[in-house]
Amino acid sequence: MPKRGRRASSAADQRGRLALREILHKTGGIEARTTQMLGPATPPIVGVFYRSREGGKVVPADRCNRNEYRVAERDTGGAEDGELVRVEELSTRRLSLPRARIVERLGRSSDPGAVSLLAIASYEIPTEFSIAAIAEAEAAPSASSAGRSDLRDVALVTIDGADARDFDDAVWAEPDPDPENRGGWHIIVAIADVAWYVRPGTALDREARRRGNSVYFADRVVPMLPEALSNDLCSLKPGVDRACLAAHLWIDGAGRKRRHRFERGLMRSAARLTYEETQAAQEGERLPAVPREILTALYGAFGALTKARADRGALELDMVEHRVVLEEGRPVAITPVTRLDSHRLIEEFMIVANVAAAEELEARRRPCMYRVHDAPDPDKVEELRALLDEIDVPGLGFPKGQAPKPALFNRVLHRAAAMPAAALVNELVLRCQAQAAYGPNNIGHFGLALRRYAHFTSPIRRYADLIVHRALTTGTNVDGRGPSSEARACGTDREDLAAIAEHISAAERRAAAAERAALERYRAIILARSIGDIFTGRISGVVEFGLFVTLAENGANGLVPISTLPGDYYECDKTGHRLIGRRSCRIFRVGDEVSVRLVEADAIGGRVIFGIEEDETARTSRSSAGKRVGVRSRLPARRQPGRGL
């Protein structure tokens, strides 16, 4: 029998990138088997088509691709001037302009919806479901109560954003009547039973696995599952019977979990609440949808879970999330989202349910798709410490050879909370952290300070959660449709989980990049109306070719090219994360507040260019500061200082 190795590698051929798994044979030979087609070997070329007499040209939207592609008339596909297109590069003679042909027209670059369509095409996010998957979703029957616990009399409520369209989690709490747990709470987190509808090996399963997750833009959602499920049968709408997988959780007064139990049930949501109205009701406003005691119990349990979070020292990042305000599909503003206790309540309920899911699968000795988050790299921590010292936020030091703890970062975050640069410090701490991912081997979750953790609470939009649901329900028999040996063949056994984990982790990163790129383009569109205006920002990055400045107003990030910095040649001090004038000793460093003039805002590429705009007082102050620290002696000896992009 061949012995399976744990390592996975990737290879590329002319058709695309393949995920390969090495199989080590007793003879010493190695066989590579394909486990996943990851997509084309090179990223797609998406851009704007500009017509000319000979055909036209395509200017890529990707800022890293500085080519312009010549398109012959026969290769335009009927595209019109100003359209967004996807092109295929053709063979090109040496030293001539690259040629391409248009393979897909995406619509005019000025149309509402162009931003999200551009992101979808650039990151190759699947949008079309197979006919078989749609047919399976539309033919799915409503859930019955057979084989399920009846939870319809429990006043479970959903709490989501005002613009949410799918509701896959509902919550409820009551004081624990157990006299041995005075001050404790009984919590129920009920999640849509997506695993009952999406069976291993079906067309629905293949589509969900291929996507890995849903992707969210300001004007649309690219769902993991067809709308017949995501917005209907698997959406916990109020007053409608829905199949669920419920986690019963018992915690003590300090928020420590005492025990848990999972069961398949039939529920009926008592109300669809928003974060804002839930918070308002907690603060005294009347909420007709639910009795007051329901919210009182929810917030009581939340208070206990908050204590547990503080006791274990979870990372307390305070990141500002921004929301795009659209009118008739066009962006009119980008505003910060106020983080409320109602947001934190749902977050803490989901966390304790996720922990219980991981513990349950370990107790049953079943494979688990963990959500893992490694400790940060010590070199990155040391780099962060030096940077924070430069901006006068000390306290990150720890003994060599000792692993950092989340509490170490929390100490820094607390010290910076009242500082003008607090948002930047949170961003810098976040950049220092390792990237969370999925995996079959448990290494814990550093950020949450948890020994074991799995994603259980969003199977509508994450394939990882669907895998966990299947593992939790293996062996049950609901309406005669219990899991079969198909589950092992479709990725719920340990040997296949590694390949799936790699794929869905990559899909998650792809979705995050696409959402981020869309937000940057929305920011550029709004800023394009203010060319020449002056803004207040903070230096968030220093590189050899300039400064990155983040605006306080809407979080937009733009470049100040080093060639545009006033009055001097500037050198990059990488250790100190600053640019220093050779003659004036003027310093620009990470964390400094600056006034900038908007020079350029490219809506297609999402690129923003600023120029420094400061008065004489600021220049004098910076020059004096530079002379006091003796920066000239730190500069490397070079005949020609770096300038330009």
C-alpha cells in the first residue's frame, strides 16, 4: 500500500495551475496525483478598451501590469470605446507592442456595477451555477420535523446588518436553572442545516466546494449556493419553519463553557433584528418585535462571555470598517461602520459555538476542519517593536526565545488607544500577525487565544462550515437521509481535508483581495471629484519610491512619489521607516500626520496619488527634529540619492 505524504505542492502546465499531492511508495518512489485545479497559470488580463482606426488598445486595470495591448479590428469582438473587457494575449514579435484579442465584454466602465464586475473578472470569481446545481436547489423540499427536536417554541432571533439578505444564525439565552451554576447561562446558537440540503457528491456540493465561500461587494453578493437555498430554504426567516443544527451551550457566570450538546432541530425565528435596533432596545428604546426579557438574557450571557474573553487575553484589535453608500448603483460616500455591543454579542455567541464544534469532533475522534491562526513570526514582531518605538509607542519587548502572547499586543494597543495614531497602530499590529487559514491539524488560534477552534456558524457562505456540519451529523438519520460513505469520498476524511483546506484558504484570500480591490476603486471614484483638494492623512508606509498616506476621512490610501517631495533628495531609512532629506535632514516617518493635495485618482486601477502640502512652520519643525537626532550620520554613503518611482 502506498503511504500518503502530508506535503502538497503546485505545478503549472499550459492549461492552468494544479494542486498536487505527493504519494511516497515503499520502494522510495514518489508519485504526484492531481487533487485540485486551481485556475489559470497566469492572472487574467482585464482592462478598458479604447477604439482606434486599426482596432484599438486595452489598458489593464491591474496597476502592476504596465503594458498596453494592441487589438486588431478582427479581434475586438464588437467591443465599443470605453468598455471593460477581458483579453487573451497573443504571440508577439520581439520589441513590438503586445497583442491581444477580446474574449469577454463586461460592460461600460462608467456603468453602475462596473466596479464589482471588474473585481469579479480580475479575480476569476465563479458567478454562474451549473444547470444541475440550480435544479437540485429548486427541487429541494422544505424540512419536516421527522427525526428533529422541535425548537419552534424557543424565541430564537436573528441579528444581522440592515442590508443582510441571508440569515443563517439565530440566538437565544436564559439564566441557567441549574442550582449548581448560579449566575450561569444556557445559550442556543441555531444554524441553518445546510448539510441536509447539500449532500456530498452532488452538483450543489461541487459548486460550493469550487467557490469555497460567498463574496460580498457593495452592490451585489456572489453566493456560494444558489438563491433557492441561500435566500430561501437555508435562510432563517421569521415566522417560517426551518431546519437547523443547534448548539446548546452552558456557561458559568465568568463565561467559561461547562458543557455543550448538538442536535438537529426544526425552528421558527421569532424576529429578524438589526444590530442598530437591538442596540437601541438595550439602551432603553422599545422593540415591539420581541419581549424585553429576551434581549436582557442575551446581553446577560454576552457579559459573561466578555469576561471570559478578557480572562484568556484574546487580541483586542479595533479596526475601522468602512461602508460604501450607493445611490442608483453609484458611490456617493464611504463612511465608517460604528461597532456596537450588538455586533460583539453575536461575535461572542458564534465563538463559543465554534469552540464547542471543534471540541465535539475531537471528543468523537472525527476529522475536523480547524480554523487555525499561528503565532506571529518573531522577526516581524521585532520589526514592529522597532517601528512602534519610532512613533513613541513602547512596550512590545519580550525575552528572546519566548513566544509572544496576544496580551503583549493588547498592552501596546491600550497605550495607543488615546493617541492620534491609534488607528495606524491597530493596522500595524494586524500586519504583524500571521494569516488565519483552514487545516485538518490543530495548532490553535493565536488571535482568539483558543486551543481549538472551527468554523461552524455560516455554512451558507463558507464551505469549511459545511464540512464541520457534516462531521457533526454523521451517524444521524433525518427523514431517512443520513450521511453515507459518500462523505468520506467527498472530503470529510482526514486524508482529503488537507487538499480542501488549501483550496478554500486560497478562495478566502481571493475573495478578500477582490473585496478590497473593489473598495479601493470606490474610494478612487469618490476622490476623483476632488482633484486639487487638500486632505489630512497619516503616513502608513515608507518605501524607497515614496510614502503611503491614509486619509482620516474615508480610509483611502495613496502614494506620495519620492520624486515629488519638496526641496531635497531623500533617502529611505528602512530600519527607522522614514525618508530623510540629505541636505535639510527633513524627516517623513510612519505615523506622522501630513496634509496632502490630491493629484490623481484612477477609478479603474484604484490608484491614488498625493502631493505633500505643508506650511513653513511644519517644514522648520521637521528640519529641527532631524538635526536633533543626528540623522545625517545614519545615511549610507551614496553619490546619487534615490528619486522617482
